[in-house]
Amino acid sequence: MKYTFPEHFWWGSASSALQTEGQSQQGGKSATTWDHWYASQPYRFHQQVGPQDTSTFYENWRQDIALLKQLNHNSFRTSLSWSRLIPDGVGEVNPEAVAFYNSVIDELLAQGITPFITLFHFDMPMVMQEKGGWENREVVEAFSRYAKICFDLFGNRVLHWFTFNEPIVPVEGGYLYDFHYPNVVDFKRAATVAYHTVLAHASAVRAYRAGHYAGEIGIVLNLTPSYPRSNNPADLTAAHHADLLFNRSFLDPVLLGEYPADLVALLKKYDQLPACLPEDSALIADGKIDLLGINYYQPRRVKCRDSAVNPASPFMPEWLFDYYEMPGRKMNPYRGWEIYEPGIYDILTNLRINYGNPRCFISENGMGVENEQRFIENGQINDQYRIEFVSGHLKWLHKGIQEGCHCLGYHMWTFIDNWSWCNGYKNRYGFVQLDLASQTRTIKHSGEWFAATAANNGFSEEQ
Ligand code: BGP
């Protein structure tokens, strides 16, 4: 069987500034929340590797772009660093940062690789966090100023912009589950952060529309389809609530221009609604996007709660559902994430049926594996499991496209093994192996497979 994709399909990968650039406090850059957190609690990071020890893209960008070319990428997403570009968050632009990002963008274009640029990928400048981060409405203004500066500087060459990468992750990590700074656990503060992020997104979209730039603007969301344990109505309600909180809290505003009424009612019922201003609904309506990036790693399986909630405990999402471990599920044991290929098809089908079939692409999908050196054969990592992972997802993606889903590309997480936040370099995701100490780069077997797939605009079972 041969799987051929539509003409001009985007084949590429994604990465982010903080996870690859290195030089995390040089070149005029100020600290992010990650530098600050690492300085105070290095033991929270796998093998105490922090954001300064990454794959050195800041110095080796030309070599890395040559590798992208070798992998037959026609497109590549990375992010700009707010703290590198505007070190104090709200003031002067750093000329060294402008020169660096100009070089990267120009070199990508020279190599025939279309740059996709994200404005914010988990890396809040510490100066802005000190003002309250996304809890403070003023940060919304500061973000849209930063966005406009980026559009003005690079918008003549960057035609695909994304305001945020996975905006729910800093909400979950920083304000609910303690895996991002500032390590708060408080649902109402989390809801405020999420709400202000949506406002910041919409303000940036407004600025983009007002400036009549040449390209298009979107957002990248990690969509985790919510599957109920069974068709028991209690399980269905649990899945609906998880979907409202973790998917539709961002998906509806950016595609439909408003929040789901059920979500508003749910938060109201538990007294968790953030403060709103009358003009907000018009702003949110203006935040509708041109292009949706979908990051898909794993499904979310839930069931109704087995026990009653302790009403004296603070409200948390888990008041509304329990997690469900489906018997026989296939796991990536290193990351602890279920591998469920049909999820990619279910996401696309949901978008086609319930959201008017928006223009979208898979902006991340990937598999992090520990200790990949054990798979080295003749000097190269033979990561057959990654080829199976990618081809398994691409088959379901292909089916979705055959049925009419408007999916324009597939980007893998990620190009080169990179720094995974608190997990440091524990799980490796790259098409290219990175030896951290020597900074040597070696293409893995999956990288060669992907290069052939991109060149053929598809793959056959035997490839
Ligand atoms: C996504 C992020 C990436 C990346 C990836 C892998 O959520 O957009 O930044 O890190 O997941 O996850 P992790 O690094 O946590 O293993």
C-alpha cells in the first residue's frame, strides 16, 4: 500500500528557542522563568541539565539548517525568544537578537525551507513574570507589543505566524500540576492565566490584521482527544468535562471566537471564573485564526470518579473525572504516554465535522526514548520504533485527508535531540542524534526514512 499526500504538503519538524539556542543569558538576552527556576532548584531538572546546555543553535544555526535541508524539510517551525528580542520585556529591541533571527530566517529561505514562527513557547521573560506573568492583564499588552515588533521586523519574510505553542501547558505546569515555574497549585489562578493568554493571543491577531502583513496567523494547540471508559452516561460526562477544560478552553475561542457555554457554566458552578471586562468578548471574537497547528502525542482516557469529592479540598479538574488506564493500551514507557495512532484521525474528523473543517497541519508528533545509544548499529541509531511511530500516525492522517480533512502538513517533534524542560535530555526525540558533550550531530535511521518520505511526498509499506 502506498500513502501519497496532497501536493505542496508541508514536511518538516518543530523546535523552540529555549530548547535549542543555548546561550540562554548571552547575546543581550535576559533570563526566562526557566533560567530563574534552574538557578534556584537545579535538582528539579533531570541530571541537573539546565537551559544553558542545549544544542547550541545560537552558534550552529547554519550547520543545523544544512541538516534540515539534508532531511528534505520544505518547512520548519521554531520560536522567537521574547527575552532575547526585548530583554526588559517592554522596552528597547536588542540588535544582536534581530541580527540572529534575520540570519536564521534568511538562511532557511535560501535553502528553500519555509519558516513557521511561534512567538511564545513556554519561555516567559523573568522580568514579566515578576510583574505577575499571565496573571497580570498588563502582560497581555506587553505581549501584543512584542508580537507587533516581530511582525514589523520579520513579517515581510515570515508568512506563517503562531502566537502560542500549547498555551494550556504553562497553565497546567505553572498553576495546577507543578512542572513549570511559578509552581502554583490554584485552579482560579490557572483559569485567569488561561484567560489572559487567550486575550494576549487575540490582541496579537488584531495587531496582525491591522498591519496588513503578507502572511497568515494561527496558534498551535496540543489537542488530547478525551475518550470515555464506556458509553455509561457518567463516563461520557467525565469525558465531556475533560474535553471542555483541556481542549475546548482554547480551541473554541481561536476557531469560533467564543468560549463554549458549557465551560463558562461549569466554571461558574464551582466559582472559578476569571475576572472579565465588557470589551473582552469583542476582542476574543477578533482572535479567530487562519491556520491551526495541532500537536498530538497522546489521548486522554477518563471515567467517572470512583469516590466522592472532598468538598473541603480546593477545586481541581480531577473533581470532574478520574483517569482511566485502558487494558492493553500501547505505551511509550520512557515518557509514560500512551501511543494511540487513530487519535490523530479523530482530532481531524472532529475539526471537520464540528468546526467547519479549518486549515490545519500537524505541528508536532513524536516519540521520546531514553538511552538510544543501545540501538547504535554501525555508528548510527537504528530507531525502527520511531519509524513505526511516524508511519503509524501518517496512515491515520492520510485516511483523514482522504475523507476531506483540511490538513496541510506534518511536522515532527523534533529535528535534533533537544532539551525537554524538566526532563533535560532524558528522552530523545530527534531525527538527528546529539552528543551533548562534543555537540556532534549524527542522522538517525528515522531521519533518513523521513527524508525519503518527504522527497516522495509519501511512503509505501515496504519503504
Ligand atoms: C510539547 C512541547 C515541546 C516538547 C514536546 C515533548 O508539549 O511543545 O516543547 O518538549 O512536547 O515533550 P517533553 O519534552 O515534555 O517530553
